[in-house]
Amino acid sequence: MATNEELFARAQRVIPGGVNSPVRAFRAVGGTPRFIQRAQGAYIWDAEGQRYIDYIGSWGPMILGHGHPAVLEAVQKAALDGFSFGAPTQREIELAEAIIALVPSVEQVRLVSSGTEAGMSALRLARGATGRSKIVKFEGCYHGHADALLVKAGSGLATFGHPTSAGVPADVVKHTLVLEYNNLAQIEATFAEQGREIACVMLEPIAGNMNFVRASVPFMSRLRELCTQHGALLVFDEVMTGFRVALGGAQAVYAQLIPGFRPDMTVMGKVIGGGMPLAAFGGTKDVMSQLAPLGPVYQAGTLSGNPVATACGLATLKEIGKPGFFDALSARTQSLVAGLEGAAREAGVPLVGDSQGGMFGFFFADGLPQNYGVVMATDKERFNRFFHAMLQRGVYLAPALYEAGFVSAAHSAEDIAATVQAAREALQA
Ligand code: HOZ
């Protein structure tokens, strides 16, 4: 049996950094990444046979836990019928219909294979539909690794201290305006000066790539007004939050707080694929009809609407749409955050957390950060120590403080209690 260390050494010989996505390399926290061998329910097992309670859940998709029987059955059945056709199928219509039924702002949707692809395509469509070039994004929001969006981004870029990637020509990002999250004065000033040139404002409504930071209600409400007034599109990146913080995503949460609230476009991923490579972008019929073959904005993909991935996504959406699913998931996630806060209080450690649906975050700080700068100022060393102490106790948290955490329906009250007990020990140590 190879150890994690042996596998990591071997991986580094053939894969840059030993990983296929940078955050997995544990660079932020140090140490050896765990090489995962299998997963079931709320647990994953590494190459050494060590079991962990999994709070990453493949960075969000595994909302039902790993190996849910209904999803497994749907995937197995679909795989027997063929892996990929590069042609339309009935199942992709069913998935599109399911998405549209759950997200009222989405009248039409196109399926793609990854969140990056969805974000990049949404951006092109917003520019094509408005005939404008400038886009607004916010510091610490991560919208995948398309060039124009890789400026002052969160997630892995924050982890490695290169918030803007090398290899992105200045010319390509000269139309990308980067503002501070939750800063009303900045967005007002930007629209006052350049409103007529702005194609879209793209944001994570609850940012999950600078840990967990909510857009404030006044900020969101004013963003909506400004976009409408200036003819810019409001694009919600719900790759993380979609079908995860509520059945209708973060936009359903904001619609409860801001009457009539809707974004113009939505970028989706993770949960809609249930763990398979599947993502989507959608919006009003007006905007979506600008896409080829109807309109002049080109976008395509060999594996788009893949029959096995759509089966996985559909089965997942069916399960999370059952009555009471989100109430139970929210309650469980809240109990985790309350437990972590309680354990920290007992240890006299400043820790504050927040959650929505099955997504959560916590900071070693006295109050919840409102933007990336404040997240960066929270206690990173303490997070890293905590991360390793939890890992040693069989709890698998995201290996960087810039990432949100995820609870699944498979996490039991006992799993939460065991996690809180581990936190108690980790914080006292
Ligand atoms: N960008 C993801 C975290 N926000 C990491 C994806 C992965 O490593 O799988």
C-alpha cells in the first residue's frame, strides 16, 4: 500500500505540483495532500486507509453525500446506454427544464462542462448582448480561470499570493474593473463615470472563494438598480451557491430580502452535476437568443450536455427537491457552525462563522469580514494549525482559509458532534 507521501512524490514527477488543481497541493497549510481512494456518505478514505469526515464534498457538488443510491443507479443506467454522443438527448431537455423550474430568472439555459467554461461563456454573451466591453468584478470573487476574470481573484490565487495570474496580457484585462466587495461608494462612482460602457457586473452573491462572505442587502439592492439604470447585466456566479444555499440558489435568498429581486444571468455548476463535470449558464430568452446558432455569440462543446453527467445532475436535483431537504441541511450546517463557535469560546479563541443552506465558513477573527482585505487580515497561522489538528483527528476541511466548507445530507448529528469534539481538542491544544 503506497502512503500519501509516496504518492505525492510520485505525482510531483509527472504532474505540476503533484495536483490537477492548485489548492489541492496543501501549499497554504503545508504538509502532504491526502490521496483519496474512496468515499461513502459523509466520509472519504485516503490511500493509507484513514477515514475523514468530509467537509469539502468535491468543493460543493456532493450535497447528498458520496454514493447516494438513487444517483448511483441513474449514472449506472445512463452509462450502459453510452458515454457521449455529441448530439442532443431528451435528458438534457429534462435537466434544462428542471433548472428553469427551480430558478425563475433563468428562462433558457445552456449546458457546458465546467464552471470556468460557464463563467467565460456568460461573460462573452453579456458583452455580445450589450455590445459593450467593460465588466465589473469584485476582489476575492473567483469565476474560474478565464483570462478576463483572473484579476484579483480569490481561491487558489489568494492561497498562492498571486491574485492576478501571470500569462494574462494587460490588454486582455484592460476592460476588467475590479472593485471592493460590499463597497457601495465604489460601485456608485464606477457607474457614474463608466456606466454606459459596462456590459455586466459579475459576482458571487455569497462569495465562497474568500471563505464565506455575503453581499450585504443594501449592496445587492443597489447593484440591481444601477445595472438596470445603466443597461448593464447583473450576472450571478452561482457555481458554488446554486442549489446549495437554497433550492433556488442565492438569488432565492436575496429575493426574500429584496422584493422582486432577480439577476439577469446565472452561472451554475457543482451541484447540478452531482459530482460529474457539468455546468451551465442561463438567463432571459432575450439574452440567451444571442447565442449561436440563433445569434452571433459563439459557444460550443463536444461534451456539453453529456448523457452520464446529465443523469447524475437530474437525479441529484430530484433528491434535493424533496420536501424538507433544505430545512434539514440548513439546521445541520448551523449546528456545525454553532458548535465550532462554542468550542472556540470555551478555549478563549476568537472564531466567528456563518452559513446558508449547506455552505459555511469560519474565521479566526472577532467579526465576520465584509470583503477580501478583511479576510486577508484574519489569523492565517491559527487557521493552518487548526486545519492540521482537525485532519489528525479525522476531519477534512478545505486546505486554505480562502475556501468555503460544505455539509451534505449524509452528515449525521453524530458526525457534527464528533467534528465539534475534534475542534474542542484542536483549539485547546
Ligand atoms: N477552485 C476550487 C476551490 N474554490 C478548487 C477546485 C479543486 O481543487 O478541485
